[in-house]
Amino acid sequence: MRTPLGLLVVTLLSAAAGWAFHRVFPAPDLLLVVAPAAVVPPLLALLLRSRPLWLSLLGGVVLWFAATVPLYRALPLGLPGDLADSWQALLTTLLPAQPEPRLLVLVHTLVWVASTIAAEILVRTRARLVPAVPAVVVYGVAVLLGVDGEGENLTTGAALLVLCALLATIRDERPVSWLLALIPVIALAAYATGPLLPIAAEPYNPRTHAELPPPKRVDGVSPLDRVSAWLQVPTRPLFTVKADRPQNWRLAVLDRYDGVRWTSGARFQPTGGRVPQGEWGGATETVRQEIVFDGLPGAWLPAVERPSEVDGVPGLIVDPDSGALLASEQPARGFTYRVTSRLAKPGRQDLLDARPAAEPELLLFPPGPQEQLFRRLAQRATEGADAPIKQAYRLQKYLRENAKNDLTAPPGHSLKGLEFFLETTHRGTSEQFASVFALMARTLGLPSRVVVGFRPGELRDGRFHVMSGDVVAWAEIKFEGLGWRPFYPTPGKSGAKDDHDVVSQAIEESQQLEGEFTQGTTDKPKQSKGGADSTETTPGDGGPWWVPVPVALAALYGLVALALPRWRRRRRRAAADAEGRVLGAWQQTCDDLGVRQQRALTAEEVVARQPGQISRHLKPLADLSNVARYAPDDMAGAAADEAWRHSDAVRRAVRRSTPLKARLKRRLLLK
């Protein structure tokens, strides 16, 4: 009976290793794949243990292929390609992954192979713990692929250790009493030492080295281009929402502007429903929505910002940075999905202390004479504002009071059209107001983007009915620690008060906060004038002994921050060979552009993200770096000199376009 018992333990080992993928896939779908893969190979090995090994292996391959048919619900003609691509697909997926056959087949195959190898070793050799090795290997793969997933695998690891001990006991023919005394010790040791391992605190995440797919073209027509058309036919039903209270339903996020139109630079990734958390880690309000499509075109999915969980969307893809949602296909009328959002609720002091995020790509302004006009008007509107968020509120107020919301205004948001809006007509829809606000904010050093969404709609029968006339665009500015904050520069249709409850509340809060700004220094700590709690020093006392220590450390850090970039640049320029000098020039330029941490970007993608005055020097440098990386034998010293000339030109252009404050911050952060 020890062979059947050993095969039972091997089955449990394989099943436990497969269950470790519960951080990657939803549990119900995972069980349907792991169970047959763990059970069938040991049964086959037991039946054919007296037959040649090749016959057992051949039978295992046939049964493995047959088991994929119910998984795919069809003949899996693309099985080899799915197995080859599943690794990369999982590494570029936000966990949990969609339980699609092309992804689950990887777990099915790994568990089947591990169970087959372990069972054949057990029935054909006298090895004790070798049959457990395949399951341990699969467990390691599952841990690596599930680093970003929810839950933990400590319990599964402890179960594997206990099963290994059970297998060794059976193979050594030890008494069961010995095993019963050993199992609690092993389990307790696993639970006690597991969290102390270095890999438990900072596990290696292979996703940091995975190359993300190229940006997805999400729609042939930008939602911002639809705003004027929707406003002209305001009664067209688009979708309905069941929620506790009215909210703005965000549709699309657009953060790239080329002088003609706003587009999305989002890098969408597949997900099984989870959306990564944003920068804000403070108080939030949970908002649950059930949304039903009723004629909304395109693949963008409306939801309250910021979504955390989405249910009911097959093939859901999400941008981790913005939280924007996208369906892989155009949803049909009646399509229903549910979203749970975490609405950030920063406190007053959080807003007062807010500082713009250091993201140069969100400050880019297309080349042209209009930049001077936008900057001049933005500076006039924010004159006297000494804090970034105060500048944003002043800019919002300026546009709401100096232009009119006119639904009959001509559509478009090109630089020429926006210039005409600012200087001549002073009339436009939210398309123009949001675009102008975002571009004016960029001239002030405030990283910005445009958002297209909808007002709450009309509440009927417990649902908010959103029509095409409810479309609205607004702008957002990114602050460190807070993430994106919305601003509503479009005035109400009456020109005096906005007819949108959510916007009205936001405007009232901004006016209240701006009023607190103008109350002087009431929020600043006052200097102590003595008393029991004041600490006074007499002349010659010199203060506490520890005061010079942080001062000296700060000075030392400042010297390192000043010297390190110069040393790094000198070392790269003085590389031993031409290839090293060219690659050093490219690395230096990536540092200057602030894209050093974005390792997944190719040279062409880095070039595409830069404006014309930078890309004309960046393009030849990118070509030289590609030659140095892939054909180093063709590199000459003259090419290295040319590469550094282009690098120096890019550096000068970046310094001209980056505010001094942002440059100092990057230097102090050793970026």
C-alpha cells in the first residue's frame, strides 16, 4: 500500500503547487484546471507502472491534450502558440488575470508535467524526496508570477513542507506516530520563519523587467472630439448608473497634446478586475456603481475616479497610471458591469501643502507662437498666487469669469482655435475650456491633462440616466502624494452659477479654500516668545550638541547631489570604447529626460514622447544607440563624438524647458 499512498501524496503536492497560482487566477477557475492535472498522471503511472516508460509518457501526452479540449471548449488548434506566449502575457497583466484558456493552459501544463514526473519517479525508483522536487519548482514559479496578487502563499508553502515530510515517512517506512509528532513542528517552523525570509519582505518581481505591450489605439474618434456633436443632440441616451449619490462619470483621460488634438498616452494592461491604487494613501470614500450601456459608442468604460475593482467585463484592460478602463471590444446595448471606486478625500492641510508632481512629459507645450500668449494670460490670472494649488484655483476662476459657455460655439481644440477662443470669441464648450486650462497650467509648471466624462444625469427609478447632453470635459493637475485633482474651468450655461451639482460643490470648496489662503499667516506656526514651553539659549551657549550633526549630514548630501551627476556624466563620456561612449550618451540623455526608470520604453518610444525641439536631436542619438547595441562592430570614434554632441544639445533644450525648481528637486533626489 505504500506506493498508492505515495502517489496520493504526490497528487496532493502537485495540487498544492497548482493552488499557489490563486494569487494569479480566481480560485473557482483555477480549481477546475489544477484538479485533473494533479490527479490523472498519478493514476496513469499506477496503471502502467509495469509497462515501458515511453508508453506511460505517450499516454500522458495524449490525455494532457485531451484535457485541454474542455478547457478551450473546442479543439485547441493554437495550443503551442498559447503556451509560448502565456509567460509574457501574465507578466504584463494586472493581477488577478482573466481566467482565459490561453492563460490557464500554462498552469494546466505545469501541474500536469510536475505530477507526471513525480509519479513516474515514485513508481520506478526508491528515491525519497526527489518526487517532491517538481511540485516545489512549480510552487516557485507560482510565487514569482503572483508577487503582485492579493493573498499570501505562506500556508501553501507550509503544506508543501508537511507533504514532503509525509512522503519521506512513507518512503522510509517509518511508523505513523513518528510522522504525527513531526508534522506540527514542521508547520510551526514554516509559519515562524517564512515571514522572516528576505524574499518575503521584498520578493523579486519579474514584472519590473517585462516589456510592456505598445500603447493601444483605443478609439478611432477621440471622446473629446465627440463633445460638440453630443451637445448638439442632447437627448440621445448613452448609459444608466445605479449609485448611492450623483457623481461625475469619467470616461477618457487624455494627456498628450500635439497642437491639434488631445490623445491618450496610456499603456493599457489586461486585468481580471483589480485596478492598482493611485498615489493617494489617505482617507477615501467608497463609491459602488452598476453601469448599463444604452448607446454609448467606443470602448471606453465610464466610472467614478478612481476605480479599484471592476466586475463583469470580459477582456478588461486598464491603465495603471490613470485608472482609465477599456473593453477589448465595443460593448453592446444592455451590457452591464459593476465598479467599486475609492474617491480620494484629502484634508485641507493636504491641499495647502500640495506641490506639483515632477513629470516633464506632462508639461510639454507644442512649439508655436501661442505658448507666449498662454503663458502671459496664465501669469496675469494667477498674479499674487504663491502656492501651486492657489494658482490652479485662480486659473479656474479666471476662465469661468472671463468667457461664456456657448453650445453653438465651433468645435475643435487646435492651438489656432484655442487662440481664437482666448483673443476673439471668448465663447466655447467644455472642450475649449478644459483644453485652455490644461495648456495654461503647463506654462505655470503644473502637470496637467484633460478628462472627458459626464454629469450625473437625471435620476429616475433609482438610476441616473445619462444623455449625450450631459457630456462635460474638465482638467486635472497632478500633485505629489495627492495624485490627480480635478478642476472645472467651464462656467454654467447661465454664465453665473453652474447647473451641475458635483461641479457646483467643487467650485464652492475651491472658493472656500482660496479664501483661507488669503487670510494671511493664520495657519503658520508662530514664533515662541518665551514661557514655560519655550527653549531659550544664552549668548555663547551654542545650542544643543546634536544640532551640527543633521546640518553636516545635509551639507554632505548636498555635495553628493551636486557632484554625483557630474561624475556620472564624465565617466560615461570617458568610456573605453566607442560603443560604450555612445551608450553612455544615450543613458545620460534618458537621465536628463527623466525616463531612466521607464526601462520598458524602446528608443523609438522615448523619441516619440518628446517635442520637436528635443526629438530632432534625440532621433539621431537613438539611431546611434541602436547601432551600438545591436551592431557594435560598425561603431567608430566619430560616431561617439556625434552622439555626445546630440546629448549635449538635448540637455540644453531640457534645461531651457524645465523650471529651476524642478531641476533642483531632481538633483536633490539624485535622479
